[in-house]
Amino acid sequence: MGWWKHEGSEAVIGDSALDALTDAVRATLEAYEEALHRRPVRAEWEALLVCALGSEEPGCRPLDEKVIKKVIVETDP
């Protein structure tokens, strides 16, 4: 698996991590299509990400030092 710096930042991302996240996005799209016959809207993605990333439990937090309280998804105009 390769790791590289994300263009324009010091963030490091990797192939396997990106594949796992891409699979989760695909599964989410499939769940919405099956249950609601549509794709999620931006507000739903933001709410889903806050629920998934905002754990108060230290062992489940995606960030060691902070609890994620808000996610903003920006789209092209």
C-alpha cells in the first residue's frame, strides 16, 4: 500500500485507507437507493459523517485529541 502527501497540504493519505472509505461511500449510496430510491443530499452526508466521526468515546474517536462536532461538505457552484 502506498502513502503520499495530499496535494497542497501536509496531510498523508494511503491507498488502502482510501479504498476502505470509497467502499463505505458506495455502500451508503446503495443503502439510500434501496431504501429511498435516491442518493443522499448534502445535509444527509454531513449528518452521517458527524454521527460516524463524532464519537465521544476516546477509543472510538477518529482524532486523538478532539471530538468532531461538525462536518461541512462543499460542492461546486
